[in-house]
Amino acid sequence: MTESTHYRDTSELDDTPPSARSHFKKIWLGPNGLRAGWSVLLFFAIAIGLMVASAFIARHVFHRAAPTDVMTPGRTIVMELVMVGSVVIATKVMSLFDKKSWLDYGLRAPRRASHLIQGAFTGAALMAATMGVLVLSHGATIAITSIAVPALIKSGLLWGIAFALVALFEELLCRGYAFFTLASGSHAMVAAVLLSLLFGFAHQQNGGESLAGLVAAGLFGMVLSLSVWRTGSLWWALGFHAAWDWSESFVFGASDSGQVASNSWMVSHASGPAWLSGGSVGPEGSLLIFPALLVLTLVVRLTLPRNSRRTV
């Protein structure tokens, strides 16, 4: 006996009108696959999930000590390595959906070395100028520590590694995959505004932060996004970010959102009213930071010509 098998179109079993199915599909999918907004949300979900899991393991398995107001390079390096790893994994996973290399989101670019050095010089010079104005306006006092030279050099190198990782984590998170994806799905300005708001808001978790410091962080995010848009890469922003933090915390020993670096070259103390000195926030909480941001914007616009091959 021969048994004949009849196949029925499965669409007949779906009572959803074709127009509704098409509308639902458009919400999630675009011409190039998953829409940019959903891709970015998934990216953040993966990255934050990995960081939360790592923090849970560190707290309950390795009995990690509670954070203090004094930063040490060793603890900072370990913490930032975990966070950089989380963001790299999230970027790698999302790059598989996009069928790209994870380096295509701001790391694979010409003139990497020159942009990195140029950004680092700008960050160190602008921080030095900001601290100089603070001292001249009696908003801060600076004293050189008595740490022996060999120990000071070792501390400087360790803090250099630590703040390079800080910059890599924050730039990959807010101006890497998320920025390039949102910019390609909408516009670079939309991506810059949304991610800079997130960048500023994220700083509220710092114990000594203030409203001025949060606004300044958001504006820094906008300027760094401008550098990414003009160069097509993260390298200038990475250099600036690392050198700014390293100069602020190690060279001048200033407070950074209530935290100070151990074994710094100098020690800075806020003096005068908080609007001038920045108070517990440090230089980034002073109103003098806003003229510095204006200078930084001009530097980016005048020294970073538009890259005709940029991808954002």
C-alpha cells in the first residue's frame, strides 16, 4: 500500500493578518537585519550582564573588599580588565550578527598611532592648563610628594596601564559598537547625544559626584564623539581619555569624583568655593571645566580634519 502525504501551508494555521505580521517584522528588522536600536540594547544587555556576573563572583567567591575613597593601581587594573573583557565579548558577539570584525567599530583605522599620540598630548596639556588656572585662581593648592624616584616611576607606569584600561572600557562601551551602530542606523548626532547622556548619567554612581560633574561628563562625551565622527576611529579619544585621567589622578593627585589615586606624584587639595574648586568632584566639578571644554571642542574641530573614509 502506498501512503500519500499531503503538506499544508503553515501560513493557513496562523490567524494573524499578513499586514500585522509585516508591521511586527518591521519593528524588529530593517534592511540589514536587526534594527540598530535593538542591536545596541542587546549589546548593553550582554556587556552589563557579564559585568554584574563578574561582580557577583568577585564579591561572593573571592570576597572582594568594598570600594574605598583611595584608588590603587592594582585593584583598578583588575577591575578594568574584567570590564574591558565584558565589553569586548559583547562587541564580538554583536559583530557576528553584523558579519563584521569586532575591530571595525573604531579600532581598525589608518593613523592609529598619530591619533593616539595627538589625543594623549591634548589630554595631558589641557589638564595641566586647567590645574594651572585653578591654582592661580586659588581654587586648588598643589604640593609635591616625597615618594622615592624608583617607586614613583613604578607607580606612574602602573597608573598608566590602569587609566589606559579605563579609557578603553569607557570608549568601547559608549563610543565603540553602540556609537557606530546607532550612527549607521540614524545619524551620528543622534548617537552622540544619546550615548553622551548615558555617559554622563553613568557617572552618578561615583560617590563624590555633583550636578556640574555629571553635566561636564556628558559634554566630554559629546566632544569625544565628535572626534570619533571626524576621524572614523576611537584612537584620538582613547589617547585623550587615558592621558586626561592619568594627569589628573597620578600627576596632580586631584580628586576624581571623590576618589584619589595612591602614590601620586603631587597632591592637590580643593580650596575656595565649590563652584570654583570643584569640591569633592575635583577639577571636573569646577565651572572652569566648561571653558576647557570649549577649548577642547575647538582643538578637535581645527586639528582633526574630516576623514573621507570614515564609517560613521
